[in-house]
Amino acid sequence: MDLAEVVLSSGAKSVAIVGTAKNVGKTVTMNYLAQELSSRGLTVGLVSSGRDGETTDSFTGEPKPSVVPPEGSWVATAEGVLGDAGGLMEIADVSEQPGLLGRLVLGRVVEPAPLELVGPKSVRELADVVAKLKSFGADIVLVDGALDRVAAASPWVTDVAVLATGAAADQNLRAIADRAAFVAWLWSRPRLPDPHARELASRALLQGTVAFIEDVPACAGPRYALRLTPYRSCLGYEEDIMSKAGSAAAVVVPGAVSSKFLAEAASWPEREDFSVVAASPVSVFVDQDPGVAIYVDREIRLLALTVNPVSYRGISYDPGRIAGAVARRVSEVSGRMLPVFDVVSGEVSGRGSIGMAMG
């Protein structure tokens, strides 16, 4: 099974393609999926949660692959970067609000040509664009993103996600695999197991209020109760909030969940099973396991990973070796056996290949 078949079998109508670092093959993965899905008879939509398809990397100065939408696909980008490609599109919609690179333009590709994608960064605006592309005729929308532009992978924007990593992510293969595995672990955070606790957490997040979920005596009726706080965010109030936790079972945090707050929660002495509930995994900003249970209101469906075995630093790996290393570490850290693809060579590891040596 190739990556396109994995996406098709998921039933997803929108896919986030997110890179762990620059130059790890995110654009190549997007082009691969766009072409493969189009060849299978689907009309594809393309949009970015930032900017993708530049011909030269602004950091390294190295050439970058362009986004090349298939004929008949729908794209969204800023009018300021359209250039000659604008003449090869049928424009269907132009936003009223101008951005740094002009208004957002949505159109159908009449003739394939390299195109730069510039899109909105906020979750709400990106979700609106994805919905518009579908309404114009896209069967499936591919959303480009990066870990510093988390809107693409938000479950409010896309149905599923594909994570790209590669030799450019680090100079050490183990570090590359560790980073990808941690993101896979974070993106696999589940919902609260108890339905009543889940309902209370959703209520607090809807109100946009930090709240504690507390145990109540069995004879009192419901097992849990919600205790609201005056805080709308944990940022800057990490210690203040945790000082009010008491013997609560969990704290629900709207918006960003900082590593400082997670550290405070992990060291809370009242109960070892204390947990933190976030809106989704992309709301949690941490680089390693914080030592406290993390749950989410909405989960991310991570389908697969892709690897780019070549780096602009001159580092390269055998495709099978890097794919196997990432697959094995993802399984060890996240407990999930996810397929790992090199879409250029056709190499695939995962499901049955996790015993390959790290090297």
C-alpha cells in the first residue's frame, strides 16, 4: 500500500502535511499526493497555512521544489505571488480583506505550472478556505503546514495528518527519529476515557475558561463536577492556577498549554494521577514528555510519516535505513505502528518493519 492508498482508505476529505523542520520533504509529499490522488480520479484542493513553493529557501539559499497543482485542481493563494500562473487559472473567488501579499485568490488550475502557495495562518480562516475549496469541487484538500504553523494539523481544519521528517531535521539519525517519534506521541493524545468527564471538559473549552474537573462522592450522583476559574489562559498564570488545584482530578486549559504549565502540573503533589486536558494536540507546546497525563477534546488522526533521506548539509541516508529507524522509534515511543514512506524511492517501513536496526 502506498501513501495515496493510505489516505484514500482513511476516507478523509482533508489532509494536513506537516514537517518537523525545513527541507524534510513536505512539498515533495504534497506534490506526490496531489498527483497520485488526481490520477485516481479525485479533484484535489491545495492551500498552505503559511507559505510554500518558494523557488529558493530563505534560510539556506538552496533551491526548493515548487508546488505543481494538477490540471483541474483547486488552489488558494495570495494574488501577490500568482505571477504568470494567474493566467493559467480560472478565478472563482477573491477575498475582500488584503494580506501582506495581497488578497486571497481561489481558482481552478487550467494548465499545470509551478505555483507558490500563501494562505491564512489562523485556524478559523484556514478552515473557511478548506470548506470553500470543497464547495467549489475539491474532493480532497491538502493543507501544507509546519510545526511552527500548527493550524494545518488542527482537527478543526483537517481530518487527518501526515508528518514529514528527514535528514535536514538533525545531523544525527537517532535525533531525527526521536523528534518524529515525540511528535507522533503528542499527536496521539486521546480524549478523556470517562464520557461525563469529556462532556465537562468540552463545556469548559467552549466557555474559554480554565477549569478543574473534580471527583465527587458516588452517592452524590454524577462522578465528576466542574469548577471554573477566572482565568481565560494559563500563560503567565501557571503557578496561580495550580495553586488552586486542590485535589482535582484534571485541569482543562483553553488555548495554548505551555511547557511551564505542564511542569507545574507534573509536580503537583496532591495526586499522582492528575491530568491536563487541552483543546487538541496542536495546542500543547512541549518538546518532551512532561511527566503528566495529557488528554484532548479533539484528537488528531496521524496516518503516516514520510522521510527525505537527503539534507542540504550534505548528509544522506539509505532510504530504507532512515525509514526503518523512524518507524521503529515511533512504535517504541507512541505505541503505534505507523507506515513510513520515502515517496521518491518508494521505500516503506512500519507495520512489520519496526525491528530494523537504528544504526
